Amino acid sequence: MSSEKFREWAKKEISKTGPLHLSDAISAALTHPDFGYYHSEEIIGNRGDFVTAPEVSQMFGELVGAFLAYIWEQSGRPANSLLCEFGPGRGTLSADINSALAQISPQFSGSPLHLIETSTSLREIQETTLRRQTVYWHNSLKEIPNQPLFAVANEFFDALGVNQAIFDGTSWRHRLLDFDTQFELVSGPILSNSELEEFNPISLKNQDKGTIIEYSPKAVQISTEIALHIKQFGGAFLVIDYGKTNQIGDTIQAVSNHKPVEPWSNAGIADISHWVDFDCIKRASENTGARFVGPVSQSQFFTQIGIKQRAEMLANSQNPEVNRALFAAVDRLISPAHMGNLFQVGLII
Ligand code: SAH
């Protein structure tokens, strides 16, 4: 994969329709069939570009599994329940969820697993990781049967792209991607009334010149779809992601080989993400009549569902090296200096 193909694609699109909305540019950079970053090999994990929480420790997925089992029990053990993961990466989270379910709720652990995944190379890796389970792959939620759905997404919403608007002192304008001799971000047309409503700047106390706000159309579309599904057929959806609870700030970032890089000149060869606006997901879910619980920090969530106790249980071996690694993983997942406060957890139910 290279950044050249993205550049050629973007220049062509810009010459046809003008500067690009950032969410369209990010979607292409990540998922375009010819040059999308997620079609590359070896992107997640130590040998790839970034490490996600399920790859840090099996405890992450096991505890998510225990939580889903609890919700399933509380929901009255609905028959025909389905398990589901959005953007499963290497399949590690779903595999660890299932090994916890096999012990806690064997009936639930036999449920078919539905994966929402666009990348063909990641689907192949998932097929190997999850070879012991009955797995179905989909491009969107619409393809999933109308049955109770217990779903999870870790670092999925941050990959859906985001649009930006900038305040010029009088009006909010789209912030768009242009190309002259290099990529540059430019101010575009003034937001229409319906676009203003989506970006929701009315909730801002100060509208200083140069303020940037964000809005992810795909995040709203997907959380609406899943909330409608849960409202109608039952289930729950646990969302874990880099999070914030407002729409303010330019949070687009790119990572390659574990280091931050400039997003647009590296599009196609770097992971481009943004901080997920949990308030926006909450509004979208509640608009369907579903409930939204949280968000709480990853630190609070995993502390309350017993990550330290789980580590102590696993640490009973005689091997100090293993114990050190276990407690280092707990620290990485929940300490505020690492992932603990950056990541948020919310539940649609
Ligand atoms: N949840 C995994 C991987 C996170 S990376 C983990 O925690 O390790 C993001 C994942 O979402 C990848 O599997 C990527 O291919 C998938 N993805 C990104 N955009 C998508 C989209 N629009 N539809 C479906 N899957 C998508």
C-alpha cells in the first residue's frame, strides 16, 4: 500500500467536485478497495502500527464477556440470541469473550457470532482466530437477522471518519481537504440549518473565531441502526473507544509504526482516527427510544467489573515473569497515564 494512490484519488475527486469532506477522505483512506489502509497486512499488534486493548491482554475480552453474560442473564436469557462484534480487527476480542462465556454461560457461548468487517485481509485473520465458532461476516448491520443482539465495538467508531466545521467569527463553515501543491485544510461553504443542527454548535458556550467542531455522520447512522435493532429485538451494545463528551476540537490523528504522523500525506499507509463524541452517540440512540448508559472511563468500567481480581486469579502461578506481565497489562488498560481515562465505555440497551 502507498499514499500515492490516495493522493491520486483525492486529486481526481477534488477536480470533479471541489474540496472533500473530511469523513469521505478518511473513509477512502481506510477502506477504499484499491488502497484502503485496513486492507494491508499486519496493522494491529506489536509488529503492526498500533496495539489495541484486546491485544494488550486476554483479561480485556474475558471481562467484556463476563459483562455481556451478566446483561444476557438480566435480560432473561433471550432465546435465539446472537453475538456480534463491529470492526473485530484480528478477532482477539471475540475469541476472549467466547472463552469467558464458555465458562460462565455455556448456553450463550454457543450463539452464532456475526462480524461487521469491510476488510478482506482482516476477515482472513479473523477466520483463523475464530475457527472454533460459527461465524458470519457482514458489511453492515442490515444483513444481520432480526433477533436479540449482544454486540461490542472496540476502536470501531474512531475509524468511521469525522467532518469538521470552523467558526469564522460570524458563521460556521465546513473545514475541507484541498490539494494545491500539497494537501491543505480550507474553509468551505457556510453550514446550512440542518447541518448546523447535526454539528450542534448551539450547545457551545463560547464561539471564538477559529473554534473547530466535529461531527461523524457514520457514527450517527450506525448507532441509530443498532439502537433501533436493540429496541425492536432486544439485546445490548457495548461501545469502547477513544472518547470525549462534546464536539469541540480537531481530534483527527494518524499513527504509523507506533508513532504519530501527519494524516493526509500518509493516508493509505497510516491509521487515521478521531476521538469519538459519546454525547452524539447517546443522542442518536435516545432518539430511537433506546436507553444509553454512561459513558464511564475505561478505568472505572474495568475496575468495577473486577480486572484486579481477575489478574490476581490468573497470577497464582509460580512464575514471577508472568505475574509482572499481568499487572503491567492491568496498568496499561486502566491507569490514567495510559488508556484508563482516554478510553470511554458506553452501553446502548
Ligand atoms: N476492534 C479491534 C480492531 C480495531 S481497528 C481491536 O480492538 O483490536 C478497526 C476495525 O474496524 C478493523 O477491523 C477495520 O477493518 C474495521 N472497520 C473500519 N471501518 C469499517 C467500516 N466502515 N465498516 C466495517 N468495519 C470497519
